[in-house]
Amino acid sequence: HSPLGLSRTLKRHRLKLRFAAEVVAEDPSLSAICRGWLRSPSHRAALLDARRDGIAFVQRGERLSALLWAKP
């Protein structure tokens, strides 16, 4: 996760996203990352929140991040 925190990072880049959430994992296997996210109650809740309808993935090496949000 960003050391600034998600809300500060969004503000810094002037991004206005509703119901924004970030999930991060590191593993060479995408399926292992997805399984881990869905087994974690907080990550699962962020991924399955029906209020969110947008998602972006960023990969840096084995680190995968997903940013989720609702369109304004």
C-alpha cells in the first residue's frame, strides 16, 4: 500500500473516486493472488462491494495492486 495512504494519494493526484479501495499482493501466481484476496475478509469485502464498478490493475514485478472505485 502507498505510504501516503489511499485517500492522500488520490488527493495528491487530484483523483476524485467514490468508494475507492486498494488491494495489494505479491506472488508469482495470479491465481494465488486472487485466492488470497478472496480468503481475506477485508480484501474480499473491497473486491465484492456492489457500490464499486471500476477496477484498474498495476503490476510491478511480482507485486500486483488493484484500485477499485465507483464512477462519479
